[in-house]
Amino acid sequence: MSLIFRPGHRVFVFAELIDMRSGFSRLSMLVREKMNQKLLEGDLFVFLGQNRKRFKALCFDGTGLILISKRLEIGHFMRLSDFESLELSIDEFHVLLRGGVIRRSCFGDKALTRIHGAFSLNGDAAARTGTEHRSSP
């Protein structure tokens, strides 16, 4: 992947789930018309399928379009609603490509999550397990 990326290239995630039968023509149209982006600038455009087990990415390498397709055998790709931003760094793209979850730091009110009527910080062990830590008296 690093061969097609040059400094200044960006990674964008399409904001809707797509039909994974889509090929070069349909994905190119979505980049141009729905994302209002220029495909020939070399940026990478990521598309997720309905069941989140499939992933496609489209980019221009200077001579032609490259279509990347991946199907996870175990697990799912992230939900679109879980992306904090639809623009990813190349490192975040590599995490996504491996089926990982991208978590960015949040500050202020965004870092608070309601759990059982109380607030806790995102990433807190109690938030992940749904249990509260109680110290002994």
C-alpha cells in the first residue's frame, strides 16, 4: 500500500454503506458526485458493505485506477457511526484494513459517555465492561 501513497495524499471513508458488487465506474461516480472529490489527485476512497464484512478502496496511482477489495473471515469492519471523522490518516487506514477499531482522543463533553445513569470517561475499564469499580470501605 505504501507504494501508492505519497506525502499529502488523504484517505476518505464514504458516508454510506454500498452494494459490494460496485466496481470502478460506480465507485468513481460516488467519489465525484456524492463526495465532491477529485479521484485523479491520488487520494484513497474507502467504501464499506452492508454487513461490514467487506471493504473496497479506490485510488489513482498516476497511470490508472486501483481497486482494492477485502473480505474479513472473522469479525466486522467498524460501523460508519463509530467513525469520529470520515478522513483517516494512513496509520488509521492500516488499522481499518486489518479489521481494527480506530479510537481517537476525545476531550471535554465528548469524552463523557452515559452508563447506567452516571457518566464515565470513554476508554474507562468500567465503560468497556459495563461494571463499576467499587472500592472496599
